[in-house]
Amino acid sequence: MNAHWTGEGNLIASMTGYARAQGADGRRRWVWEVRSVNGRNLEIRCRVPPGFDRLENPARGAVGGRLKRGNVSLSLTIASERQNKPLSINRPLLAELATLVDEVRRTTGAGAPSADGLLRVRGVIEEEEATEDSEETLAALDKALQATLEEALKGLVGARAAEGKALAAVIDGHVAEIEGLCARAVERAAVQIGIVRQRFEGQLAELLGRVPALSEERFAQEVALLVGKADVREELDRLTAHIAQARTLLAEARPDNPIGRKFDFLCQEFNREANTLCSKSADIELTRIGIDLKGAIERMREQVQNVE
């Protein structure tokens, strides 16, 4: 059997992770949140405030430059640093009101309104509209927003790598479990030979006693079929080869060499051999081992679904 994978130099990435980063420029403050979950391919969803749609394509490109697989969600929130807009007095309107007040006083003798009464008149007090940003200001803002996004993506990559390290250890534990079950299956397969021999002798006697007798060609086919059904060495040899391949994949994982798809396919091959082993088993103990083997393979496959 192969030596256990040590985990040294592991560069497996999980597809699950979360990170956030924030920034400000004196006029605004903003937060990028990025999260990712399992996905067959790389799918990116981007949510930005109205007026910032121009950031979507650069944001998608930044994600694609760092990640290979997963469903990734980006979210940008922006808030103004100013709580209230500055106020101003509509002086032409105020002057017009003063003229009207004098006219009313002369014609009716009414008292003059207070200053705060005049200021309550709609339109006298106005909120100043924010001046539009210049092209240079917008370019600087976009650059700052993209820098914060890069910081968030760096955090996401780190989170996925940390999750991947733990994930690799779990997967290697499943590989070790499968290896142990295969070793037990090899031992039990030797016992099965005696059981199958007894059955074979009985079935052989039945074949020879048939009337009319089987032709030599048909007899040879029946013998070959019985022998083939009893021999599980080929399945065990392939399982052993798959174990070696699993450890090779764990050792060769790199950011530019994601192993998730390959490992998922390998799990299918593991399961195929385990199914054949169970179908060929003529011994209840070997069948139990085969069922345990299928369970271990399924548990490993569930973890592999998280690997980039």
C-alpha cells in the first residue's frame, strides 16, 4: 500500500468562502462583500448601487483572474459621509415675500410676520444639490473601489485556501479508510475462493449431467462465466490504482492546476469498482466490506464536491 499523503505543500482550494473589505475617500465610504459556494463552473453575480454599473465588467474580470470554479456573489454598498445636505436661502423668493408683507400691512394693518415664520414658507430654505463629480474624480473613485475589491478578493482566496487545507485532510482520511477496506477485501477474497470452489463444483456437476449434454464450446463458456464472476482481483487492483491516483491528485493541486473535476471523476471510478465487487461477492463478509467501501467512497465524493 502507498504511504499516506502528508499534506505538505497543500494548495487545494475550497469553493466555499467569504470576505469583506472597506474604504473611504472623505466624501463616501464603501464596503465590498464577496462570498462563494459550490458550482460546476465559475458563475459570478454582481450587485452595485445605481450609477455604478460601469464597475460590473472590471469586477467580473477580477474574479475570473483569481478563481476557476464556484458560484461567486459580489456586493458593493456606498454611503455618503455627509449626513445632511448644506442649506441655502432663496433670496429672490424672500425679497418677494417681504414686498408682499409690506403691502399686506399697509392695506390691512396686520402685524409683521416673524423671521422664523418667513423661513417656514416653502421654498425659502433650500438644500444645495451636490455638484457632479468631474471625470478625474470619478476615475479616482473607480480606482479606489477596484483596489478595495482586490483586497476583498485576496481575503476570499485566503479563506478558500484555509478551508481547502482542512478539506484536503478530510479527503485524505477517506482515502485512508478506503485503503483499509481494500486491504480487508483482499484478505477476504482469498477466503471466497474456497466458497466459490464448492459452488463451482456443484454447478459443474449440474452442467455435466444435463441431457442432452452441452457442446464443448458452450461448456467452456459456462465455465469461464462462473470463474469470471468469482474473481475480484481485477477490481481490487483497480481500486488500489485509484487510491494511488487520489493521493497524486492531492499532492499535485496548485492554483493553476485545480483538481476538483478530476477528483470527482475519480470518485465515479471508485464507485464503479465497488459496485462490481459487491455484485461478484459470494461471501457475506466480503459483501459487507463492499457496502462499507461504497459508503466511504460516497462520503469522500461529498467532500470532493467542495474542491475547486
